[in-house]
Amino acid sequence: MSIVTIILAGRKFKLSCSNESQQYVEKLAEKLGLLLAKMAKENKSASFEMLLVMISLGLMDEKYSKTEISSENALTKVEIDHQEQLASIFNSLTNIASKFDDATV
């Protein structure tokens, strides 16, 4: 484990993380710092905490929007697969029925 010091809006934060993820955490902090700076520029009266809340809500919205899209895509795929299976079963039953018709003639 290692301790990573990140700086956001001039404030230092010490975080514990695995040695392997240290650079990743630093990169994430850098991106968060850019978001904070942009948000602070657009909302001059917002406190540091309020900026973090606003960014967090935006990220959560993005995450759940992607989840909903993924869920919708999965549901569409399941529906298509189900329709293909039903069509296959129908074709098989039709073939079987035609064989019975041929046998009775």
C-alpha cells in the first residue's frame, strides 16, 4: 500500500491505495481537478463542497444513463433472440406437421 497526495482546488488530500493503482489515482485526481476548475469558473459563488456535489451528481447521472442504455440494449437483444427461437420452433413444427400430412395422404 502507498499513500498518494492529491491536490484539488489548492487542497491536499492523502489517499491510501495499492502500489499498482497509484498512477491511476493520480490521473483520476488530475481529471477531477480539471472538472473542478471548469465548474468553479462557471459557478463562481459555489463552495468547494458544492462543486464536488455538483460533479458527483453529474457523474452519477452519466453512470446511470449508461446503465439504462445498456439495459435497454440487452433487453432488445433478448427480445430478438426470443423471436428467433420462436421462429425456429415454428419452422420445426411446420416441418413435422408437413411430414404427418405427407404420411396420411
